[in-house]
Amino acid sequence: MRRRLKAVVAAAMMALASGTMVAALPTPAQAHGTPMSAGSRTWLCVKDGLTPQGNIVTINPACAEAQRTGGDTAYFNWFGHLQSAGAGRTVGFIPDGKLCSANNPTFSGFDLARDDWPVTHLTAGASIEFQYNNWAKHPGTFFQYVTKDTYDPNRALTWNDIEGASSTGPGTPFNSVTDPQQIGGPGTVDGHYFWTARLPSNKTGRHIIYTVWSRSDSTETFYSCSDVVFDGGTGQVTGVNRDANRNPIGTGPSSGPASPSGSVGPSSPGTSPSRSVGPSSPSASQSPRPSSSGPQPSRGCTATWKPIGAWNGNKYQVEITVRNTGTATTSGWSTVLSLGSPGTIDQMWGGTPSGTGTVTVTNVGYNGTISANATITFGFIANGTPPATTPSLPCTAA
């Protein structure tokens, strides 16, 4: 049985395990999504790291190292694993060693050559249902490839590791599907495309299913790695170490065999998903009332601009770190971005924007509470060219 969790997040993630809406996606101008089953590295690492409070605390060693290598942005922008000018290109466009990041610096941590990524257990030659999140819906074709029997997870993935690959292309995919059925979405964690396909035969051990989603209405192309092991499994997932019942990302245990980390296993095509809502997030602890004769707690914060990247001359990505510089725990915060012309936000995660040119950003539900000297981050993609110098940002703590 497919399990479903209703959740809409601010261009990034569901943060409250209660399943309530936190914020709306501003204007999803681009397609977005990632494999849910068999889950991509991005999807399963978010499942591993996302706490009921909405921050990322990775447990799986590979996911933790990916976070240290590439930062938090990939975890809040898990559906943006793409190249805007990909046009379906593969060999010669995505360099060897960069297949799992799509040569996108935001996702560089997911290129790490390791054998401890979260993994989906499958049976070679079996027919299963694949699911791919449809955060934004667009027409296109999904191409699925598998690694050769000589694949070594402790060696950086290259095109030569893909079955049938040559200098001119990745070979014939074991499956492709154009404009498959979908349910839910857009802008929801649980909405997805789904299709049934037969897995490659005569496969054993660790492999990668490499998925390329090429839009037919633009050049935007998505690339992703799903770690699998052909060991007779039916979709169980291991290596996701957070309690699935408290994790708002993903599907939780299926009706198949149990595993320590839950399952995103196959289910019958076209079956309507049931709703599954996790327990509510713990409420923030209340600070003790200060003595009238003692010092009053101070409030303050800083906001720091960190450029992530720019592309096509008309979009750029930034990560903002908000630090509580006071002695009292904040109940909210705000900052102001001066973006110039055209000054519009294409996407934002972890914050709520308002305005054009001069954009005021306030916290979303899950990250308004910041302890003294602690930090949170939010990110965005803006239209236009980035500032020539790093902006100084005001910050107001509530």
C-alpha cells in the first residue's frame, strides 16, 4: 500500500511532522522533482536528516559527509537537481565523476564514492513501480540506466560504468517512459509520477539506477543516482536511520517486509495513496521568566549572504545564514534583500518573501525559534544577475 503525507513547503521541504502547510512555493517556473522509489541519494538523505522540527541533522555517514561537503542547500532544494541547459544531453555534457550531482555545485556532496549510501533492496528481473516526485509538472521523458557488473561504489561514477555507454552516449536505457501517470502535486512532498517497469535481469550486488528526466517543453534536464542492491528485496530501504514515522519526507513503511528504516517499496499502479500524518512537532520550550531585579534578556541577529552559483546570465542562487546574537531565544526574525532589477524571487526555501527589488524575508513556521548564538539558513533563486559585491543585510529578531 502506498502511504502518503500531505505537505507543502516553501520551495524546499515539509518541516512540521504534523503535515500542515508551512508556506507556499512562490512561483514554480521550472520543473522539479527527484526519484522517490527507488529513492535518489538526495531524497533518502533528506529522509535520513530531516527532524520533526524541520532542520537537517544527518545520521547516515554518507549523507552526513555530503552535507559537510556541499552544505545544507541541497537538502532544502532536494527537488532542484538539474541543469537548465541540459537539453537531454549526457556523455560529454556531464563530466565523469559528476554524474550524481549533475555537475551542479549545490549537489557536489552526492558525487562522493562510498558504499554506505542509503540503498533500496530489489530483485533483478522483477517488475516494480517507480515513483518520481512531481513538485512542478511538465511534459517529458524519463530514461533509466543501470551500472555494469564491474561497478564499484568506492570509485567515482563515470559514464563507462553505465551499461552500454560509449563516447557518444549512455547506451540504451533499460526503461524509458514519456508523460507517465501522476497523482498529487504540484508543490507537494507526496505528489509523484508513477510507472511500472521490469528491472534488468542477471544483476546482483550494489548498483546505481541512473535516471535522466528530459523536459520536452524546455532544455531543463534532471539527473539523479539511486543506490540499489539486487539481493531479492522488494523495495525495502536500509541506511535511512531516522524514525520514518516521525519523518515528513517520503512514504514510511509499506506493506512489504519490514526493515529497520522503513520502506519505499513498489505498490500497485494507480492505487490511490492513503494519507499518513506523523505526530506533531514538539512545541518550543518556554524560557523561564526573568527576575525583575536581574538583567533583561537581549534580542538581536545578523544575516550573512553566501553566493552559491549563477547560470544562463539571468538567475543566481544564494544562501543566507541568520544568527541569534542576543541572549534570549528568538520567536521570529526578518531581513531585507536588495536585489536590484528585476529583483524578483524565482524560488525560496526556509523563508517567506514579500516585495520586488527590495524584498523582505521573514521566517517560516519551523525556523523562527533560534537559541542564543545558534543559526538557521534559508536560500533562494533570484532572477537577474547577482550583486557585484556581497551585500550587508539588516536583521531584526522578535
